[in-house]
Amino acid sequence: MIKQNNKLNTNTTDQQPTVKNLFAGSLVVIVIAITPLLFYSYKSFPDVKIWETSFFTAETAFRSWFDYTWYLANKIIPLLLLFIWFFTCKHWWHWILLIPIGMYSFQIWGLIQENEGVDEIELFYVFPIMMIVVPSVYLIRAKLFNTLRGIDLKAFEEELGNNKTLLQQLKDLFR
């Protein structure tokens, strides 16, 4: 049996990269390429608590500016890469990336506020995001796969709308 190749090599204007797409893609590639430089930029900060220059004087609640920028780099760079992944991903599940994006965002907010317990309470803030995103992504997945398999969701939605007792729900789980 001969397998047909479904990928046709047609050159239409929809498939041709535009100058705008090339510029955006190049910008994303450059940002990803310089992330090691951005990450190690913390090494250029002084290892002192009070940073004095001829232009400004700045103090941090951390042990030193070196430590503070190390923490920031360890949060900002993954957040930057997650944003790039989120906005360039074409898969149906890319919405689940909002959970680590939210987690890193709250951690960065804690660092900017210079709280002592940096990675301790963000779960309380990320949990409401998870309660919205996870069921939404699962619903998208269920609708997508049921559409692909040709299963009608109306019976499923009607069953969800029925009021059942706890005993009936447990029986339904184990049938």
C-alpha cells in the first residue's frame, strides 16, 4: 500500500513569512539567545547592603544587592521564557502555562516588596488561578477530543445538570 503525503508543497501568500513575522520571530530568537547574559547579569551588582554611587544611594532588605539580583534573575528569566512559550505556543493546552506564570509573578512581587518569606505564600495566591485554569483547560480538552471522536456532549451536559444525592454520585463512579 502506498502512503500518500498529505503535505502539499504549494506556495501561497498565506504561507509566506511577512516582514512583520520575520521581525517578531527574530526578536523572540534574540531574547532567548541573550537569556544566559541576562541571567548572569546579577554578577555585576555589588556584594553590599547599601549601594552608593555618585548618582544614587540604594539599600536593600536582603543580605546584599548581589543576593537580591540573584533572586530576581532566578524569577524573571523563567517568567520571560514562560511568556514567550505562552504567546508562541499553538497547542490547545497552552492555557495551563498561566499557572507557573502566576506563580513566578507572585514570587517576583514578593521580591520587589522585599518580603522575608519569598517563596512561602504564593500558593495561596496561585490556588484561585489554578481553580479557574485547570477545569477550563480540561473542559477545552474534553470538547476537543469529543468533537474529534464525534461524541455528542449534550447527553453529558444533561447528566451534569441532574441533581443527584451523594449516594447516587458514588454509585455512578463505580459502575
